[in-house]
Amino acid sequence: MARLRDAIRIELPGGEATVKKGLVGIRDRFHVDVEHGEDLRIRGNVVDHEYEVERGGEKVAEVSKRWFRVRDTYGIEIEPGVDPVLVLAIAVAVDALAHD
């Protein structure tokens, strides 16, 4: 991964994806530009690790801290047929961008 200004580029075997952070009002917003694929959107409370990754309005993954009681631990549930490496890299990138 390479960090750009308010964005992190993820290198993938078939191309790359870029996680971008945009500020709207008081809430953070994230968008993932996927080269050679459909873009993704992050919705929910990123700061508290309670959000979903969506593609075309459909949930493809969910990140949640509520499943665990251990501090700084959260789980990621990935729908079948979705690239788990991409989703895990997105979660790491979002965490890095949201928690400077």
C-alpha cells in the first residue's frame, strides 16, 4: 500500500484500488476506486469500526467492533465471491485514514 494525500493506493494482482477520504460536514466519507472493476463505497461509523462496504448498493462486507469485547479488536464479514484480500486491505486503509 502507498499513502497519498487523503488516499491510499492498494496494489492488486490484476490492477489497483484507491481508497479515498472525503469530508462531508462533520462525517468522514470513503470511496474505493477499483481499476478493472466496480467501485466500492464505505457507509456507517468508520471511527467506531461499524461500517459496511457496498458495491452497486449491495453489501459485500461488514466491519464491526461490537462482536468483540477486546479493545482494538474488530471483525470483518465478507460475502461469498468477494475478494477477501481487497476487503481486508480496504479495512486497513480506512483505519489508517480515519485514525491518523
